[in-house]
Amino acid sequence: MVVGRFAPSPTGPLHFGSLVAAVASYCDAKSRGGQWLLRIEDVDQTRHVASASDDIIRTLQRYGFVWDGDIVYQSQRSAHYQTALAQLQQRGLAYPCTCSRKEIADSSTLLGIEGAIYPGICLQHATKPGAAAAWRIKTDAQTIRFADQMQGQQQHQMASDIGDFVVKRADGLFSYQLAVVVDDALQGVTHVVRGADLLNSTTRQIYLQQLLGYPTPVYAHIPLVLNADGQKLSKQTLATALPEDNVVATLVAALSFLKQTLPADVQSFAVADLWQWAIAHWQLPKITRR
Ligand SMILES: [Zn+2]
């Protein structure tokens, strides 16, 4: 059974970039006869915009998406993340860290794919008594490899490219990486189709899957929609919300961005007929890397 998912963060309304990711994951799952799940990634409540979740759900409905099962909210799933963290702690795979950002910046000598590599201070010395601790995953010299369906072969050497990464922050919030891995496993997700901005997260997620004994889904990271300045569309780059009308024209634009074949009279289609066409003719390989 194929299970895909769309997992937006409710930091603002859906924009064209998130629609493209939703369309790609939806067509990929449905064209394989699979299920498509909707998960609201609101684990980081500090970035959560009130009412954004409801707005996203209404927009997806308006655009004709039909998800399987109940909507899952990460903000309600801390117990699952804590259980996974406890497993890692009991097996000595995670350790507490009380370092400040400045201490890490001042003592790190190695640069990884996302900046300074954590130098392992709290692995070698006692943590500061009374200070709130983050939890870090121990990384080792192994190389995690995977074949991305869009981006080809990928690999990171965990210790030198990533370093010991945080799975629970000092303020108590679970990291994106841990939450996604636990949710994908508990929800039985087999196919992850998402934006290329998450390509670099994937080796950390596979590493966690292996530590926790979870299966690894098939991954496809699709090109990002960029604005005229070459930036990813996001709340930060002031991407506009999807229009409430012109649903067919906007879906056609998303399918065109994904290089899918469309009939000449597509603009006269009803939303349901457009989806039927898009799913029947969906071809992931037509999407070109940019
Ligand atoms: Zn530390």
C-alpha cells in the first residue's frame, strides 16, 4: 500500500510554492492507487500563526484535495516524540547539551552543510547544573546514502557533514527532524514528495529511522518555486496567498510548473475533472531538475 502525505507548517496561508508540493505529493500517491494524508506541522508553536491551520485546510478543500483519514496535528503528538527520544536516551544514542549558541560558535572548528559542527563539549564534560538542556543525537563516521527520485544519489557523512544534531530543544520543543521521522513511521508513509529545501534534512531523517528501527520511505525532492529575486516563496519573502477563485487556472499553473502534459481545453475543466486527468496522466520523471 502506497501512502503519501502533505505536511504544511501553519506559519501563514498556503502560497503557490506549497500548492506545487501538495499537487506533486497528491498526484504521486493517487496515481499509485495510494492514500494521501494531511499532517499539520505545528510542533514549533512559537512560529504558529493562529488560524493558519484552518485557513490551509479550507484552501486545500477549495482546491479539490481529498485526504485520507483524520488530519494529524504535531502539536498533539508530543507523547509519541517523547517515547522515541526515551528509546534513544536509554540506548545511549542521545545526550543532554547545555551549550549556548555563542559557546558552540566559539569552540567549533569544523564546518558542516548547515554551519558549525557541534564540537561535542557536553559529551566530554559535565553539563551546566540547573541549566535547561537540549538533547543531541550522537553521530558517527558512517555515510548515509539514498537515491532521490528527482535529485539522484545523495550522501552525507554523519559526523563530518552534519555533526551531533538536536532532537529536543532546551525550551522543550521537539525538533522537526525527530517529529517528522516519528510521524512518517507511525502513519505508515511510504512515499515522501516534498520541496528540494528539505533535501539536506533527509540523511538525518534516515539516520534516525535506522536508530529507531523504522523503514525508510522513497523520497522525491521537487524543484522549488522561486520569486523574481530567486528566493524560495515563503512567508518571509512575502509570497501571496493562493487566490480563492481561479482554482482551475491556479492548479493548471502548478501542473505546468511540474511539466505535466495538459489538454488544450484544460481551462474549461471542472476541478474534479482536472484532478482526474492530472492523476491519470501523472509522470514524476517529467519534472525537471532546476
Ligand atoms: Zn553542549
